Amino acid sequence: MIDTKKLNTTADAMRSRVSIRRYTDAPVPQEDVLEAIELAGNAPSAFNLQPWRFHVVRDSETKSRLQAAAMNQAQVGAAPVLLVLTSDMEDVMANLEDVLHPGLPEEKRVGTKGYLESMFGGLTVQQRAEWGRNQTNIALGYLLVALESMGYGSSPMLGFDADAVRAVLGLPQHVEIVALVSIGHPAEEGFPKHRHPVETILRAA
């Protein structure tokens, strides 16, 4: 039976969420951050590859350097917690045997592994990175809804110098920087929500 209460809670979070850029000084417990990441990790992923990675940043110096790499957006440095979402398809491919679903029958497992090696082996590193970015954006959406349902404000940011972010975090060039997300207890209500009605965004098949 479907838990309608849970569905309503999710729907409420999706409808109420707005970007929050100012935060109180109240701490964000690590267990809450880990729960939000665990929830985000439940996002669907093609072939179940789950290429997303979450980098938790709390120290002021690192946040300050990331703020400089992110067009000096104030919420980067002001938030108690900053998450940097990345995707790493090279890590996925290097550990494909461990990434594949453990429940696959051996014959299916061998076939799937060979297919993925052929498919992604025909792509460039950049093309694989772009594929991983698309997958990680699904997890980003899950993360934002999870944080809202937990009572936290958040602001996703796509405006940054990816090379500078990699340098701050010591990440190799192949790692795709997908988004920065500031997290904290809201100190503002944010802009009133405005979304197009279904009639505007619906297109006939």
C-alpha cells in the first residue's frame, strides 16, 4: 500500500522549496548532512552507475577560497555547510566490477560489464564527464527536496570556475564539477515562489 502521508510530505517539500541565501548561526549536525546525502543517493541512475560524489566543506578558509571561485557569491562563505557535487566517471569505469548491481546473475553481469566498457570506451573523457553530469543533476534535485523536507534552506549554484574549484579541493581534471550547494537554517524567507502553470509547460505528445 502507498504511504500517502509520505507522498504528501514529499509533495509539500517540492512545492514549498525556494532558494535560501542567508542563514542563521545555528549548526548543521553532520548526521543531518549525511542523511541528506543518503537520500540524494537514492536518485535513479542509468545502469545504476551512480557517478555522483558529495564533498562536504565546513572550514571557513576553504569556503572563502571556493567563494572566490564562485563569482564571490556570498552564500558560499556564509553557509555553515557547503556541498560540492561532482561526478567521476573515470572512477566508475575503473571500478566497474564493484559498481554493478550485486544481484545480477553472473551471465548478465558479464554481459552488462562488456556492454558498458564498449559503450563508454567509445567516448572521450569529456563525453563521459558530460554523461556523468547529467546523472548527477538528478541527484541534485533529490538533494534539494531532501534538505527542504528536513527544514534546511539551500541554494544550488552553477556559476563557478570549475578549474578553480578543482584546485581548491585537490581534484583531478577529469572530475566534473556539477554544482555548489549552500546549506543552513534559513535567516530569510527567500523570494516568493513563481512557477509556470501546467498549461504553459505541457506539450502534447
